[in-house]
Amino acid sequence: MPVLVILILERTRLASYVAAAVLVAGGVSDGLDGYLARRHHMATRTGAWLDPLSDKVLVAAPIITMTAIGRFPVWGAVAILAREAAVTTLRAVRGARGSSMPATEIAKVKTVSQVVAVTLYLLPLSADANPVRVAALSVAVAITLYSGLDYFVRALRPPVVR
């Protein structure tokens, strides 16, 4: 992520393209890692905790950096980062009580939608692309908030006894 942040701060067309490529590569490798871990039954407690955390850092670092330099809408940053902080806190509290919260399918969709939206803001597109950027960010924010709500609803359900 430090490389991504440095590329964003460079503020050149080439650095923007490279930053977008780094973000997409990070997202693809994260998805591939999760897929392979599930497929080969290599999931671990540590991985179950680190994977969602890496998703958050993957998206939060460019959002914070671009918001700081005026290239990302504050409303989108606040919505996404507040959800991520709330769910991370929920996971930490649940983890301290001995209960895990594995990533849900909607959370995986959330991560993809965030990567797409952030990538569009990283790319040095013309002003004509702004409606597409805002639409992609709006979809990502809606899915982000829905998935956050889903985690809290799941956390409030009584445990299933088998």
C-alpha cells in the first residue's frame, strides 16, 4: 500500500495508471488467495482475520489519500470508511468473545464494487467520465452500507445450537 499511496501523490498520468494497475492486481490476488484457500481447504483462523483486514487496507489507503488531495468525494470516503471501522470493531469484539465472523458473499461483492469505484477515481479520465465515477461509487456505497448492516444483523441473531 505504501507504493500505491506514493503513486497517487505523484499526480502524473503514468503514476495514475500504475496506481490503478497496482490496486486491481491487489484485488485480483486477494480474490485468488481466498478462492485457493477455500478450494484446497487451507483456510485458517489467521487468514479468516487477515483477509478482511487486507481488503479494508487495500481500499482505505487510496480512498484516504485521494480524499486528502481532493480527487475522491468526501461523502463516499466517509460512508465507506465508517462502515469498515464499524465492522472491524464488531469483528474485534466478537473475536474477543471467542466468536468469529467469516466474510459473507455480499462482503466479497462489496470489495469488488469498491475496487471498481476506486479504480475509476485513480484513472486519469476526462470530466466526461464523472457521471460514471459517481454512479460506480454510489453503487459501491450502497453495497457497502448494506453489507455492514448485514454483519450487524447477523451479530444480533442468537447462535444456532446443533
